[in-house]
Amino acid sequence: MKPYISAKVVSQRETVGGHFLIVLKVPASFRGSSPGQFVMVRMPNTDTPFLSRPFSIYSVYSQDKETFLEILYKVAGRGTAVFSGLRKGNVLNVLGPLGKGFDVPPQCDKIVLIAGGVGIAPLSFLAQRCEKDHNGPEIICYAGAGNLESLVGIDRIEGMCSAVKISTDDGSWGYRGTVTELFSRDMDLYVNNGSRLYSCGPDPMLRRLQELVEGRPVVCQVSLEERMACGIGACQGCVVKVRSGGAGKGLPRVCKEGPVFDICEVEFGEDNG
Ligand SMILES: Cc1cc2nc3c(=O)[nH]c(=O)nc-3n(C[C@H](O)[C@H](O)[C@H](O)COP(=O)(O)OP(=O)(O)OC[C@H]3O[C@@H](n4cnc5c(N)ncnc54)[C@H](O)[C@@H]3O)c2cc1C
Ligand code: FES
């Protein structure tokens, strides 16, 4: 089993209201991270937060022979509130990279990202990796949030995509409505032509996306954000219901068999919400 490592905070800043970008110095082994993989993070020498918290990898990069890990997160409760108070030089314990990331076939020539709120984090890492490949696919992103103030990660992803289409629930930026409504207007452009869809966001958004793609000739992978305790498949705390016959895996664990799943395999419901 991989051990937790000590990672020094290199910088931390608030990007938009209540959302933070933290940069950690990590061992070179993190260079092998794949988009969609995640890390478990906890405070050293304290039980606050008592459990580790899972976060998608927003990016991993190297500079001057050092390796850095970026996490983009929203303050949701006690643990993330503690993390948001960290400053340069503080230390966090980090376990990772964990889980199974997104799968992009080599022959794919168009990928479509559908992001809800901070769900943009793993999709941005995916875009970054695809962009580095000069023969890589065209990338189009649909990004939504409640309002302009909570739209996060847009500047970075704009630099990596041929188009970024924005929605806000209150119409304060872009299309007024949900990101799935916005995407549904263009969806016919992406079916039956080898395009791949990738998504991350709150469960109601993913459930609606599932309704849209179901029965259509298109592959859509989603990264799920189930609550987690161990992050390594030991506690069974993150099992997710899948449709019978979907994957034949019984109750897969989001941390081990996921967090990325085919959207049509997942049974979204109260237990998964
Ligand atoms: C694989 C994975 C990747 C993730 N990546 C990111 C990321 O890149 N950025 C980010 O901001 N968050 C991400 N999350 C969610 C993040 O882990 C939670 O927001 C965090 O654990 C909340 O901890 P807390 O102590 O602040 O909140 P708590 O006090 O534990 O909870 C506060 C509120 O947040 C809700 N909550 C807690 N955990 C989750 C969860 N996993 N999903 C949805 N709601 C939750 C609780 O129900 C409660 O309403 C990810 C989760 C998973 C499983
Ligand atoms: S969090 Fe323990 S099994 Fe997934």
C-alpha cells in the first residue's frame, strides 16, 4: 500500500468566491498521474478533519526538476475550511495518485467536456493532457455554475479548447439555465461521429446528462464524487450502484474501480446522491 507523503504548500489563493487553488510540492512519482485520478488529503498531526478528503488532480507539472500538484477546490464544510487557511510552507499529508482515470482512445478526434461547478477540475487536467499531443483531439467545453461568482477554472480551460460555452442558472454569464440544457441544444453534433463526452459535476446534473445520452450512439464517461473515507478500497464506504448487466461488477467502489465510470452504467438515485 502506498504511504501518505508530506507535501509542502507552495502557494494558495482564492480564485472565485469560496474556491481555492492550492499548489503542493510532491515527489516525482506524481508525474505519472492520469486525468480523472484523485488524491486523499489530510492535515498532519491533527484529527481536524478527522478523515482524509478526496480531491481530483487539477494538474501536475514539473519545474526546475521539482514536481507540483494543483488542486482546485470549493469550501464545502469543516475540512475544506481548514485547508483554505493553509499558507506557503505549511504541510499536508497526501496519498495518491488514486483510482482509474478517463480513457481517451488514440483515434478520437473530438472530445466534449461537460462541467458543473468545480467539476471542471479533472476535465481541465484532461484537456491539458490532450492539448499537449499535437495530433490530439479538438476539445469543446460546456461549463456551468449557479452564477457568475461561482464559475471557476474558466480562464485556464479557455486556453486549451476550441470553444468554451458557458451557462449560469441565473443568467449572469452566458446561457441562462443549466449546463445540460445548453449541451442538449448541440448534442446532435456529437453523436454517431466518434466524439467522446467527459463530465464531472453534481449528481442531479449527471443524472440529466445520462437521460440525454442514453440510447444514443455516443460514449460518455463521468467522474463521480462519492463521499470517501479510506480512498484505497478498504472500507467499502464509497460503493456505487450500477445497473444489472451494466458492468457485471456488483457494487463497485468509487475510489478503486472509479471514480470514472461509463455514465450508462451508473444507477443515479438517492443512494448515489
Ligand atoms: C474522487 C473525488 C474527487 C473530488 N474532487 C474535488 C475537487 O477537485 N474539488 C472539490 O472542491 N471537491 C472535490 N471533491 C469533493 C470533496 O471531496 C468534498 O467537497 C470534501 O470532501 C468536503 O469536505 P469537508 O470536510 O469540507 O465537508 P464536510 O463537512 O465533510 O461536508 C460538507 C458538505 O459537503 C458535502 N460533501 C462532502 N463530501 C462530498 C462529496 N464527496 N461529494 C459531494 N458532496 C460532498 C456533505 O454532504 C456536506 O453537505 C471530490 C470528491 C471525490 C470523491
Ligand atoms: S473510500 Fe474506502 S472503499 Fe472507497
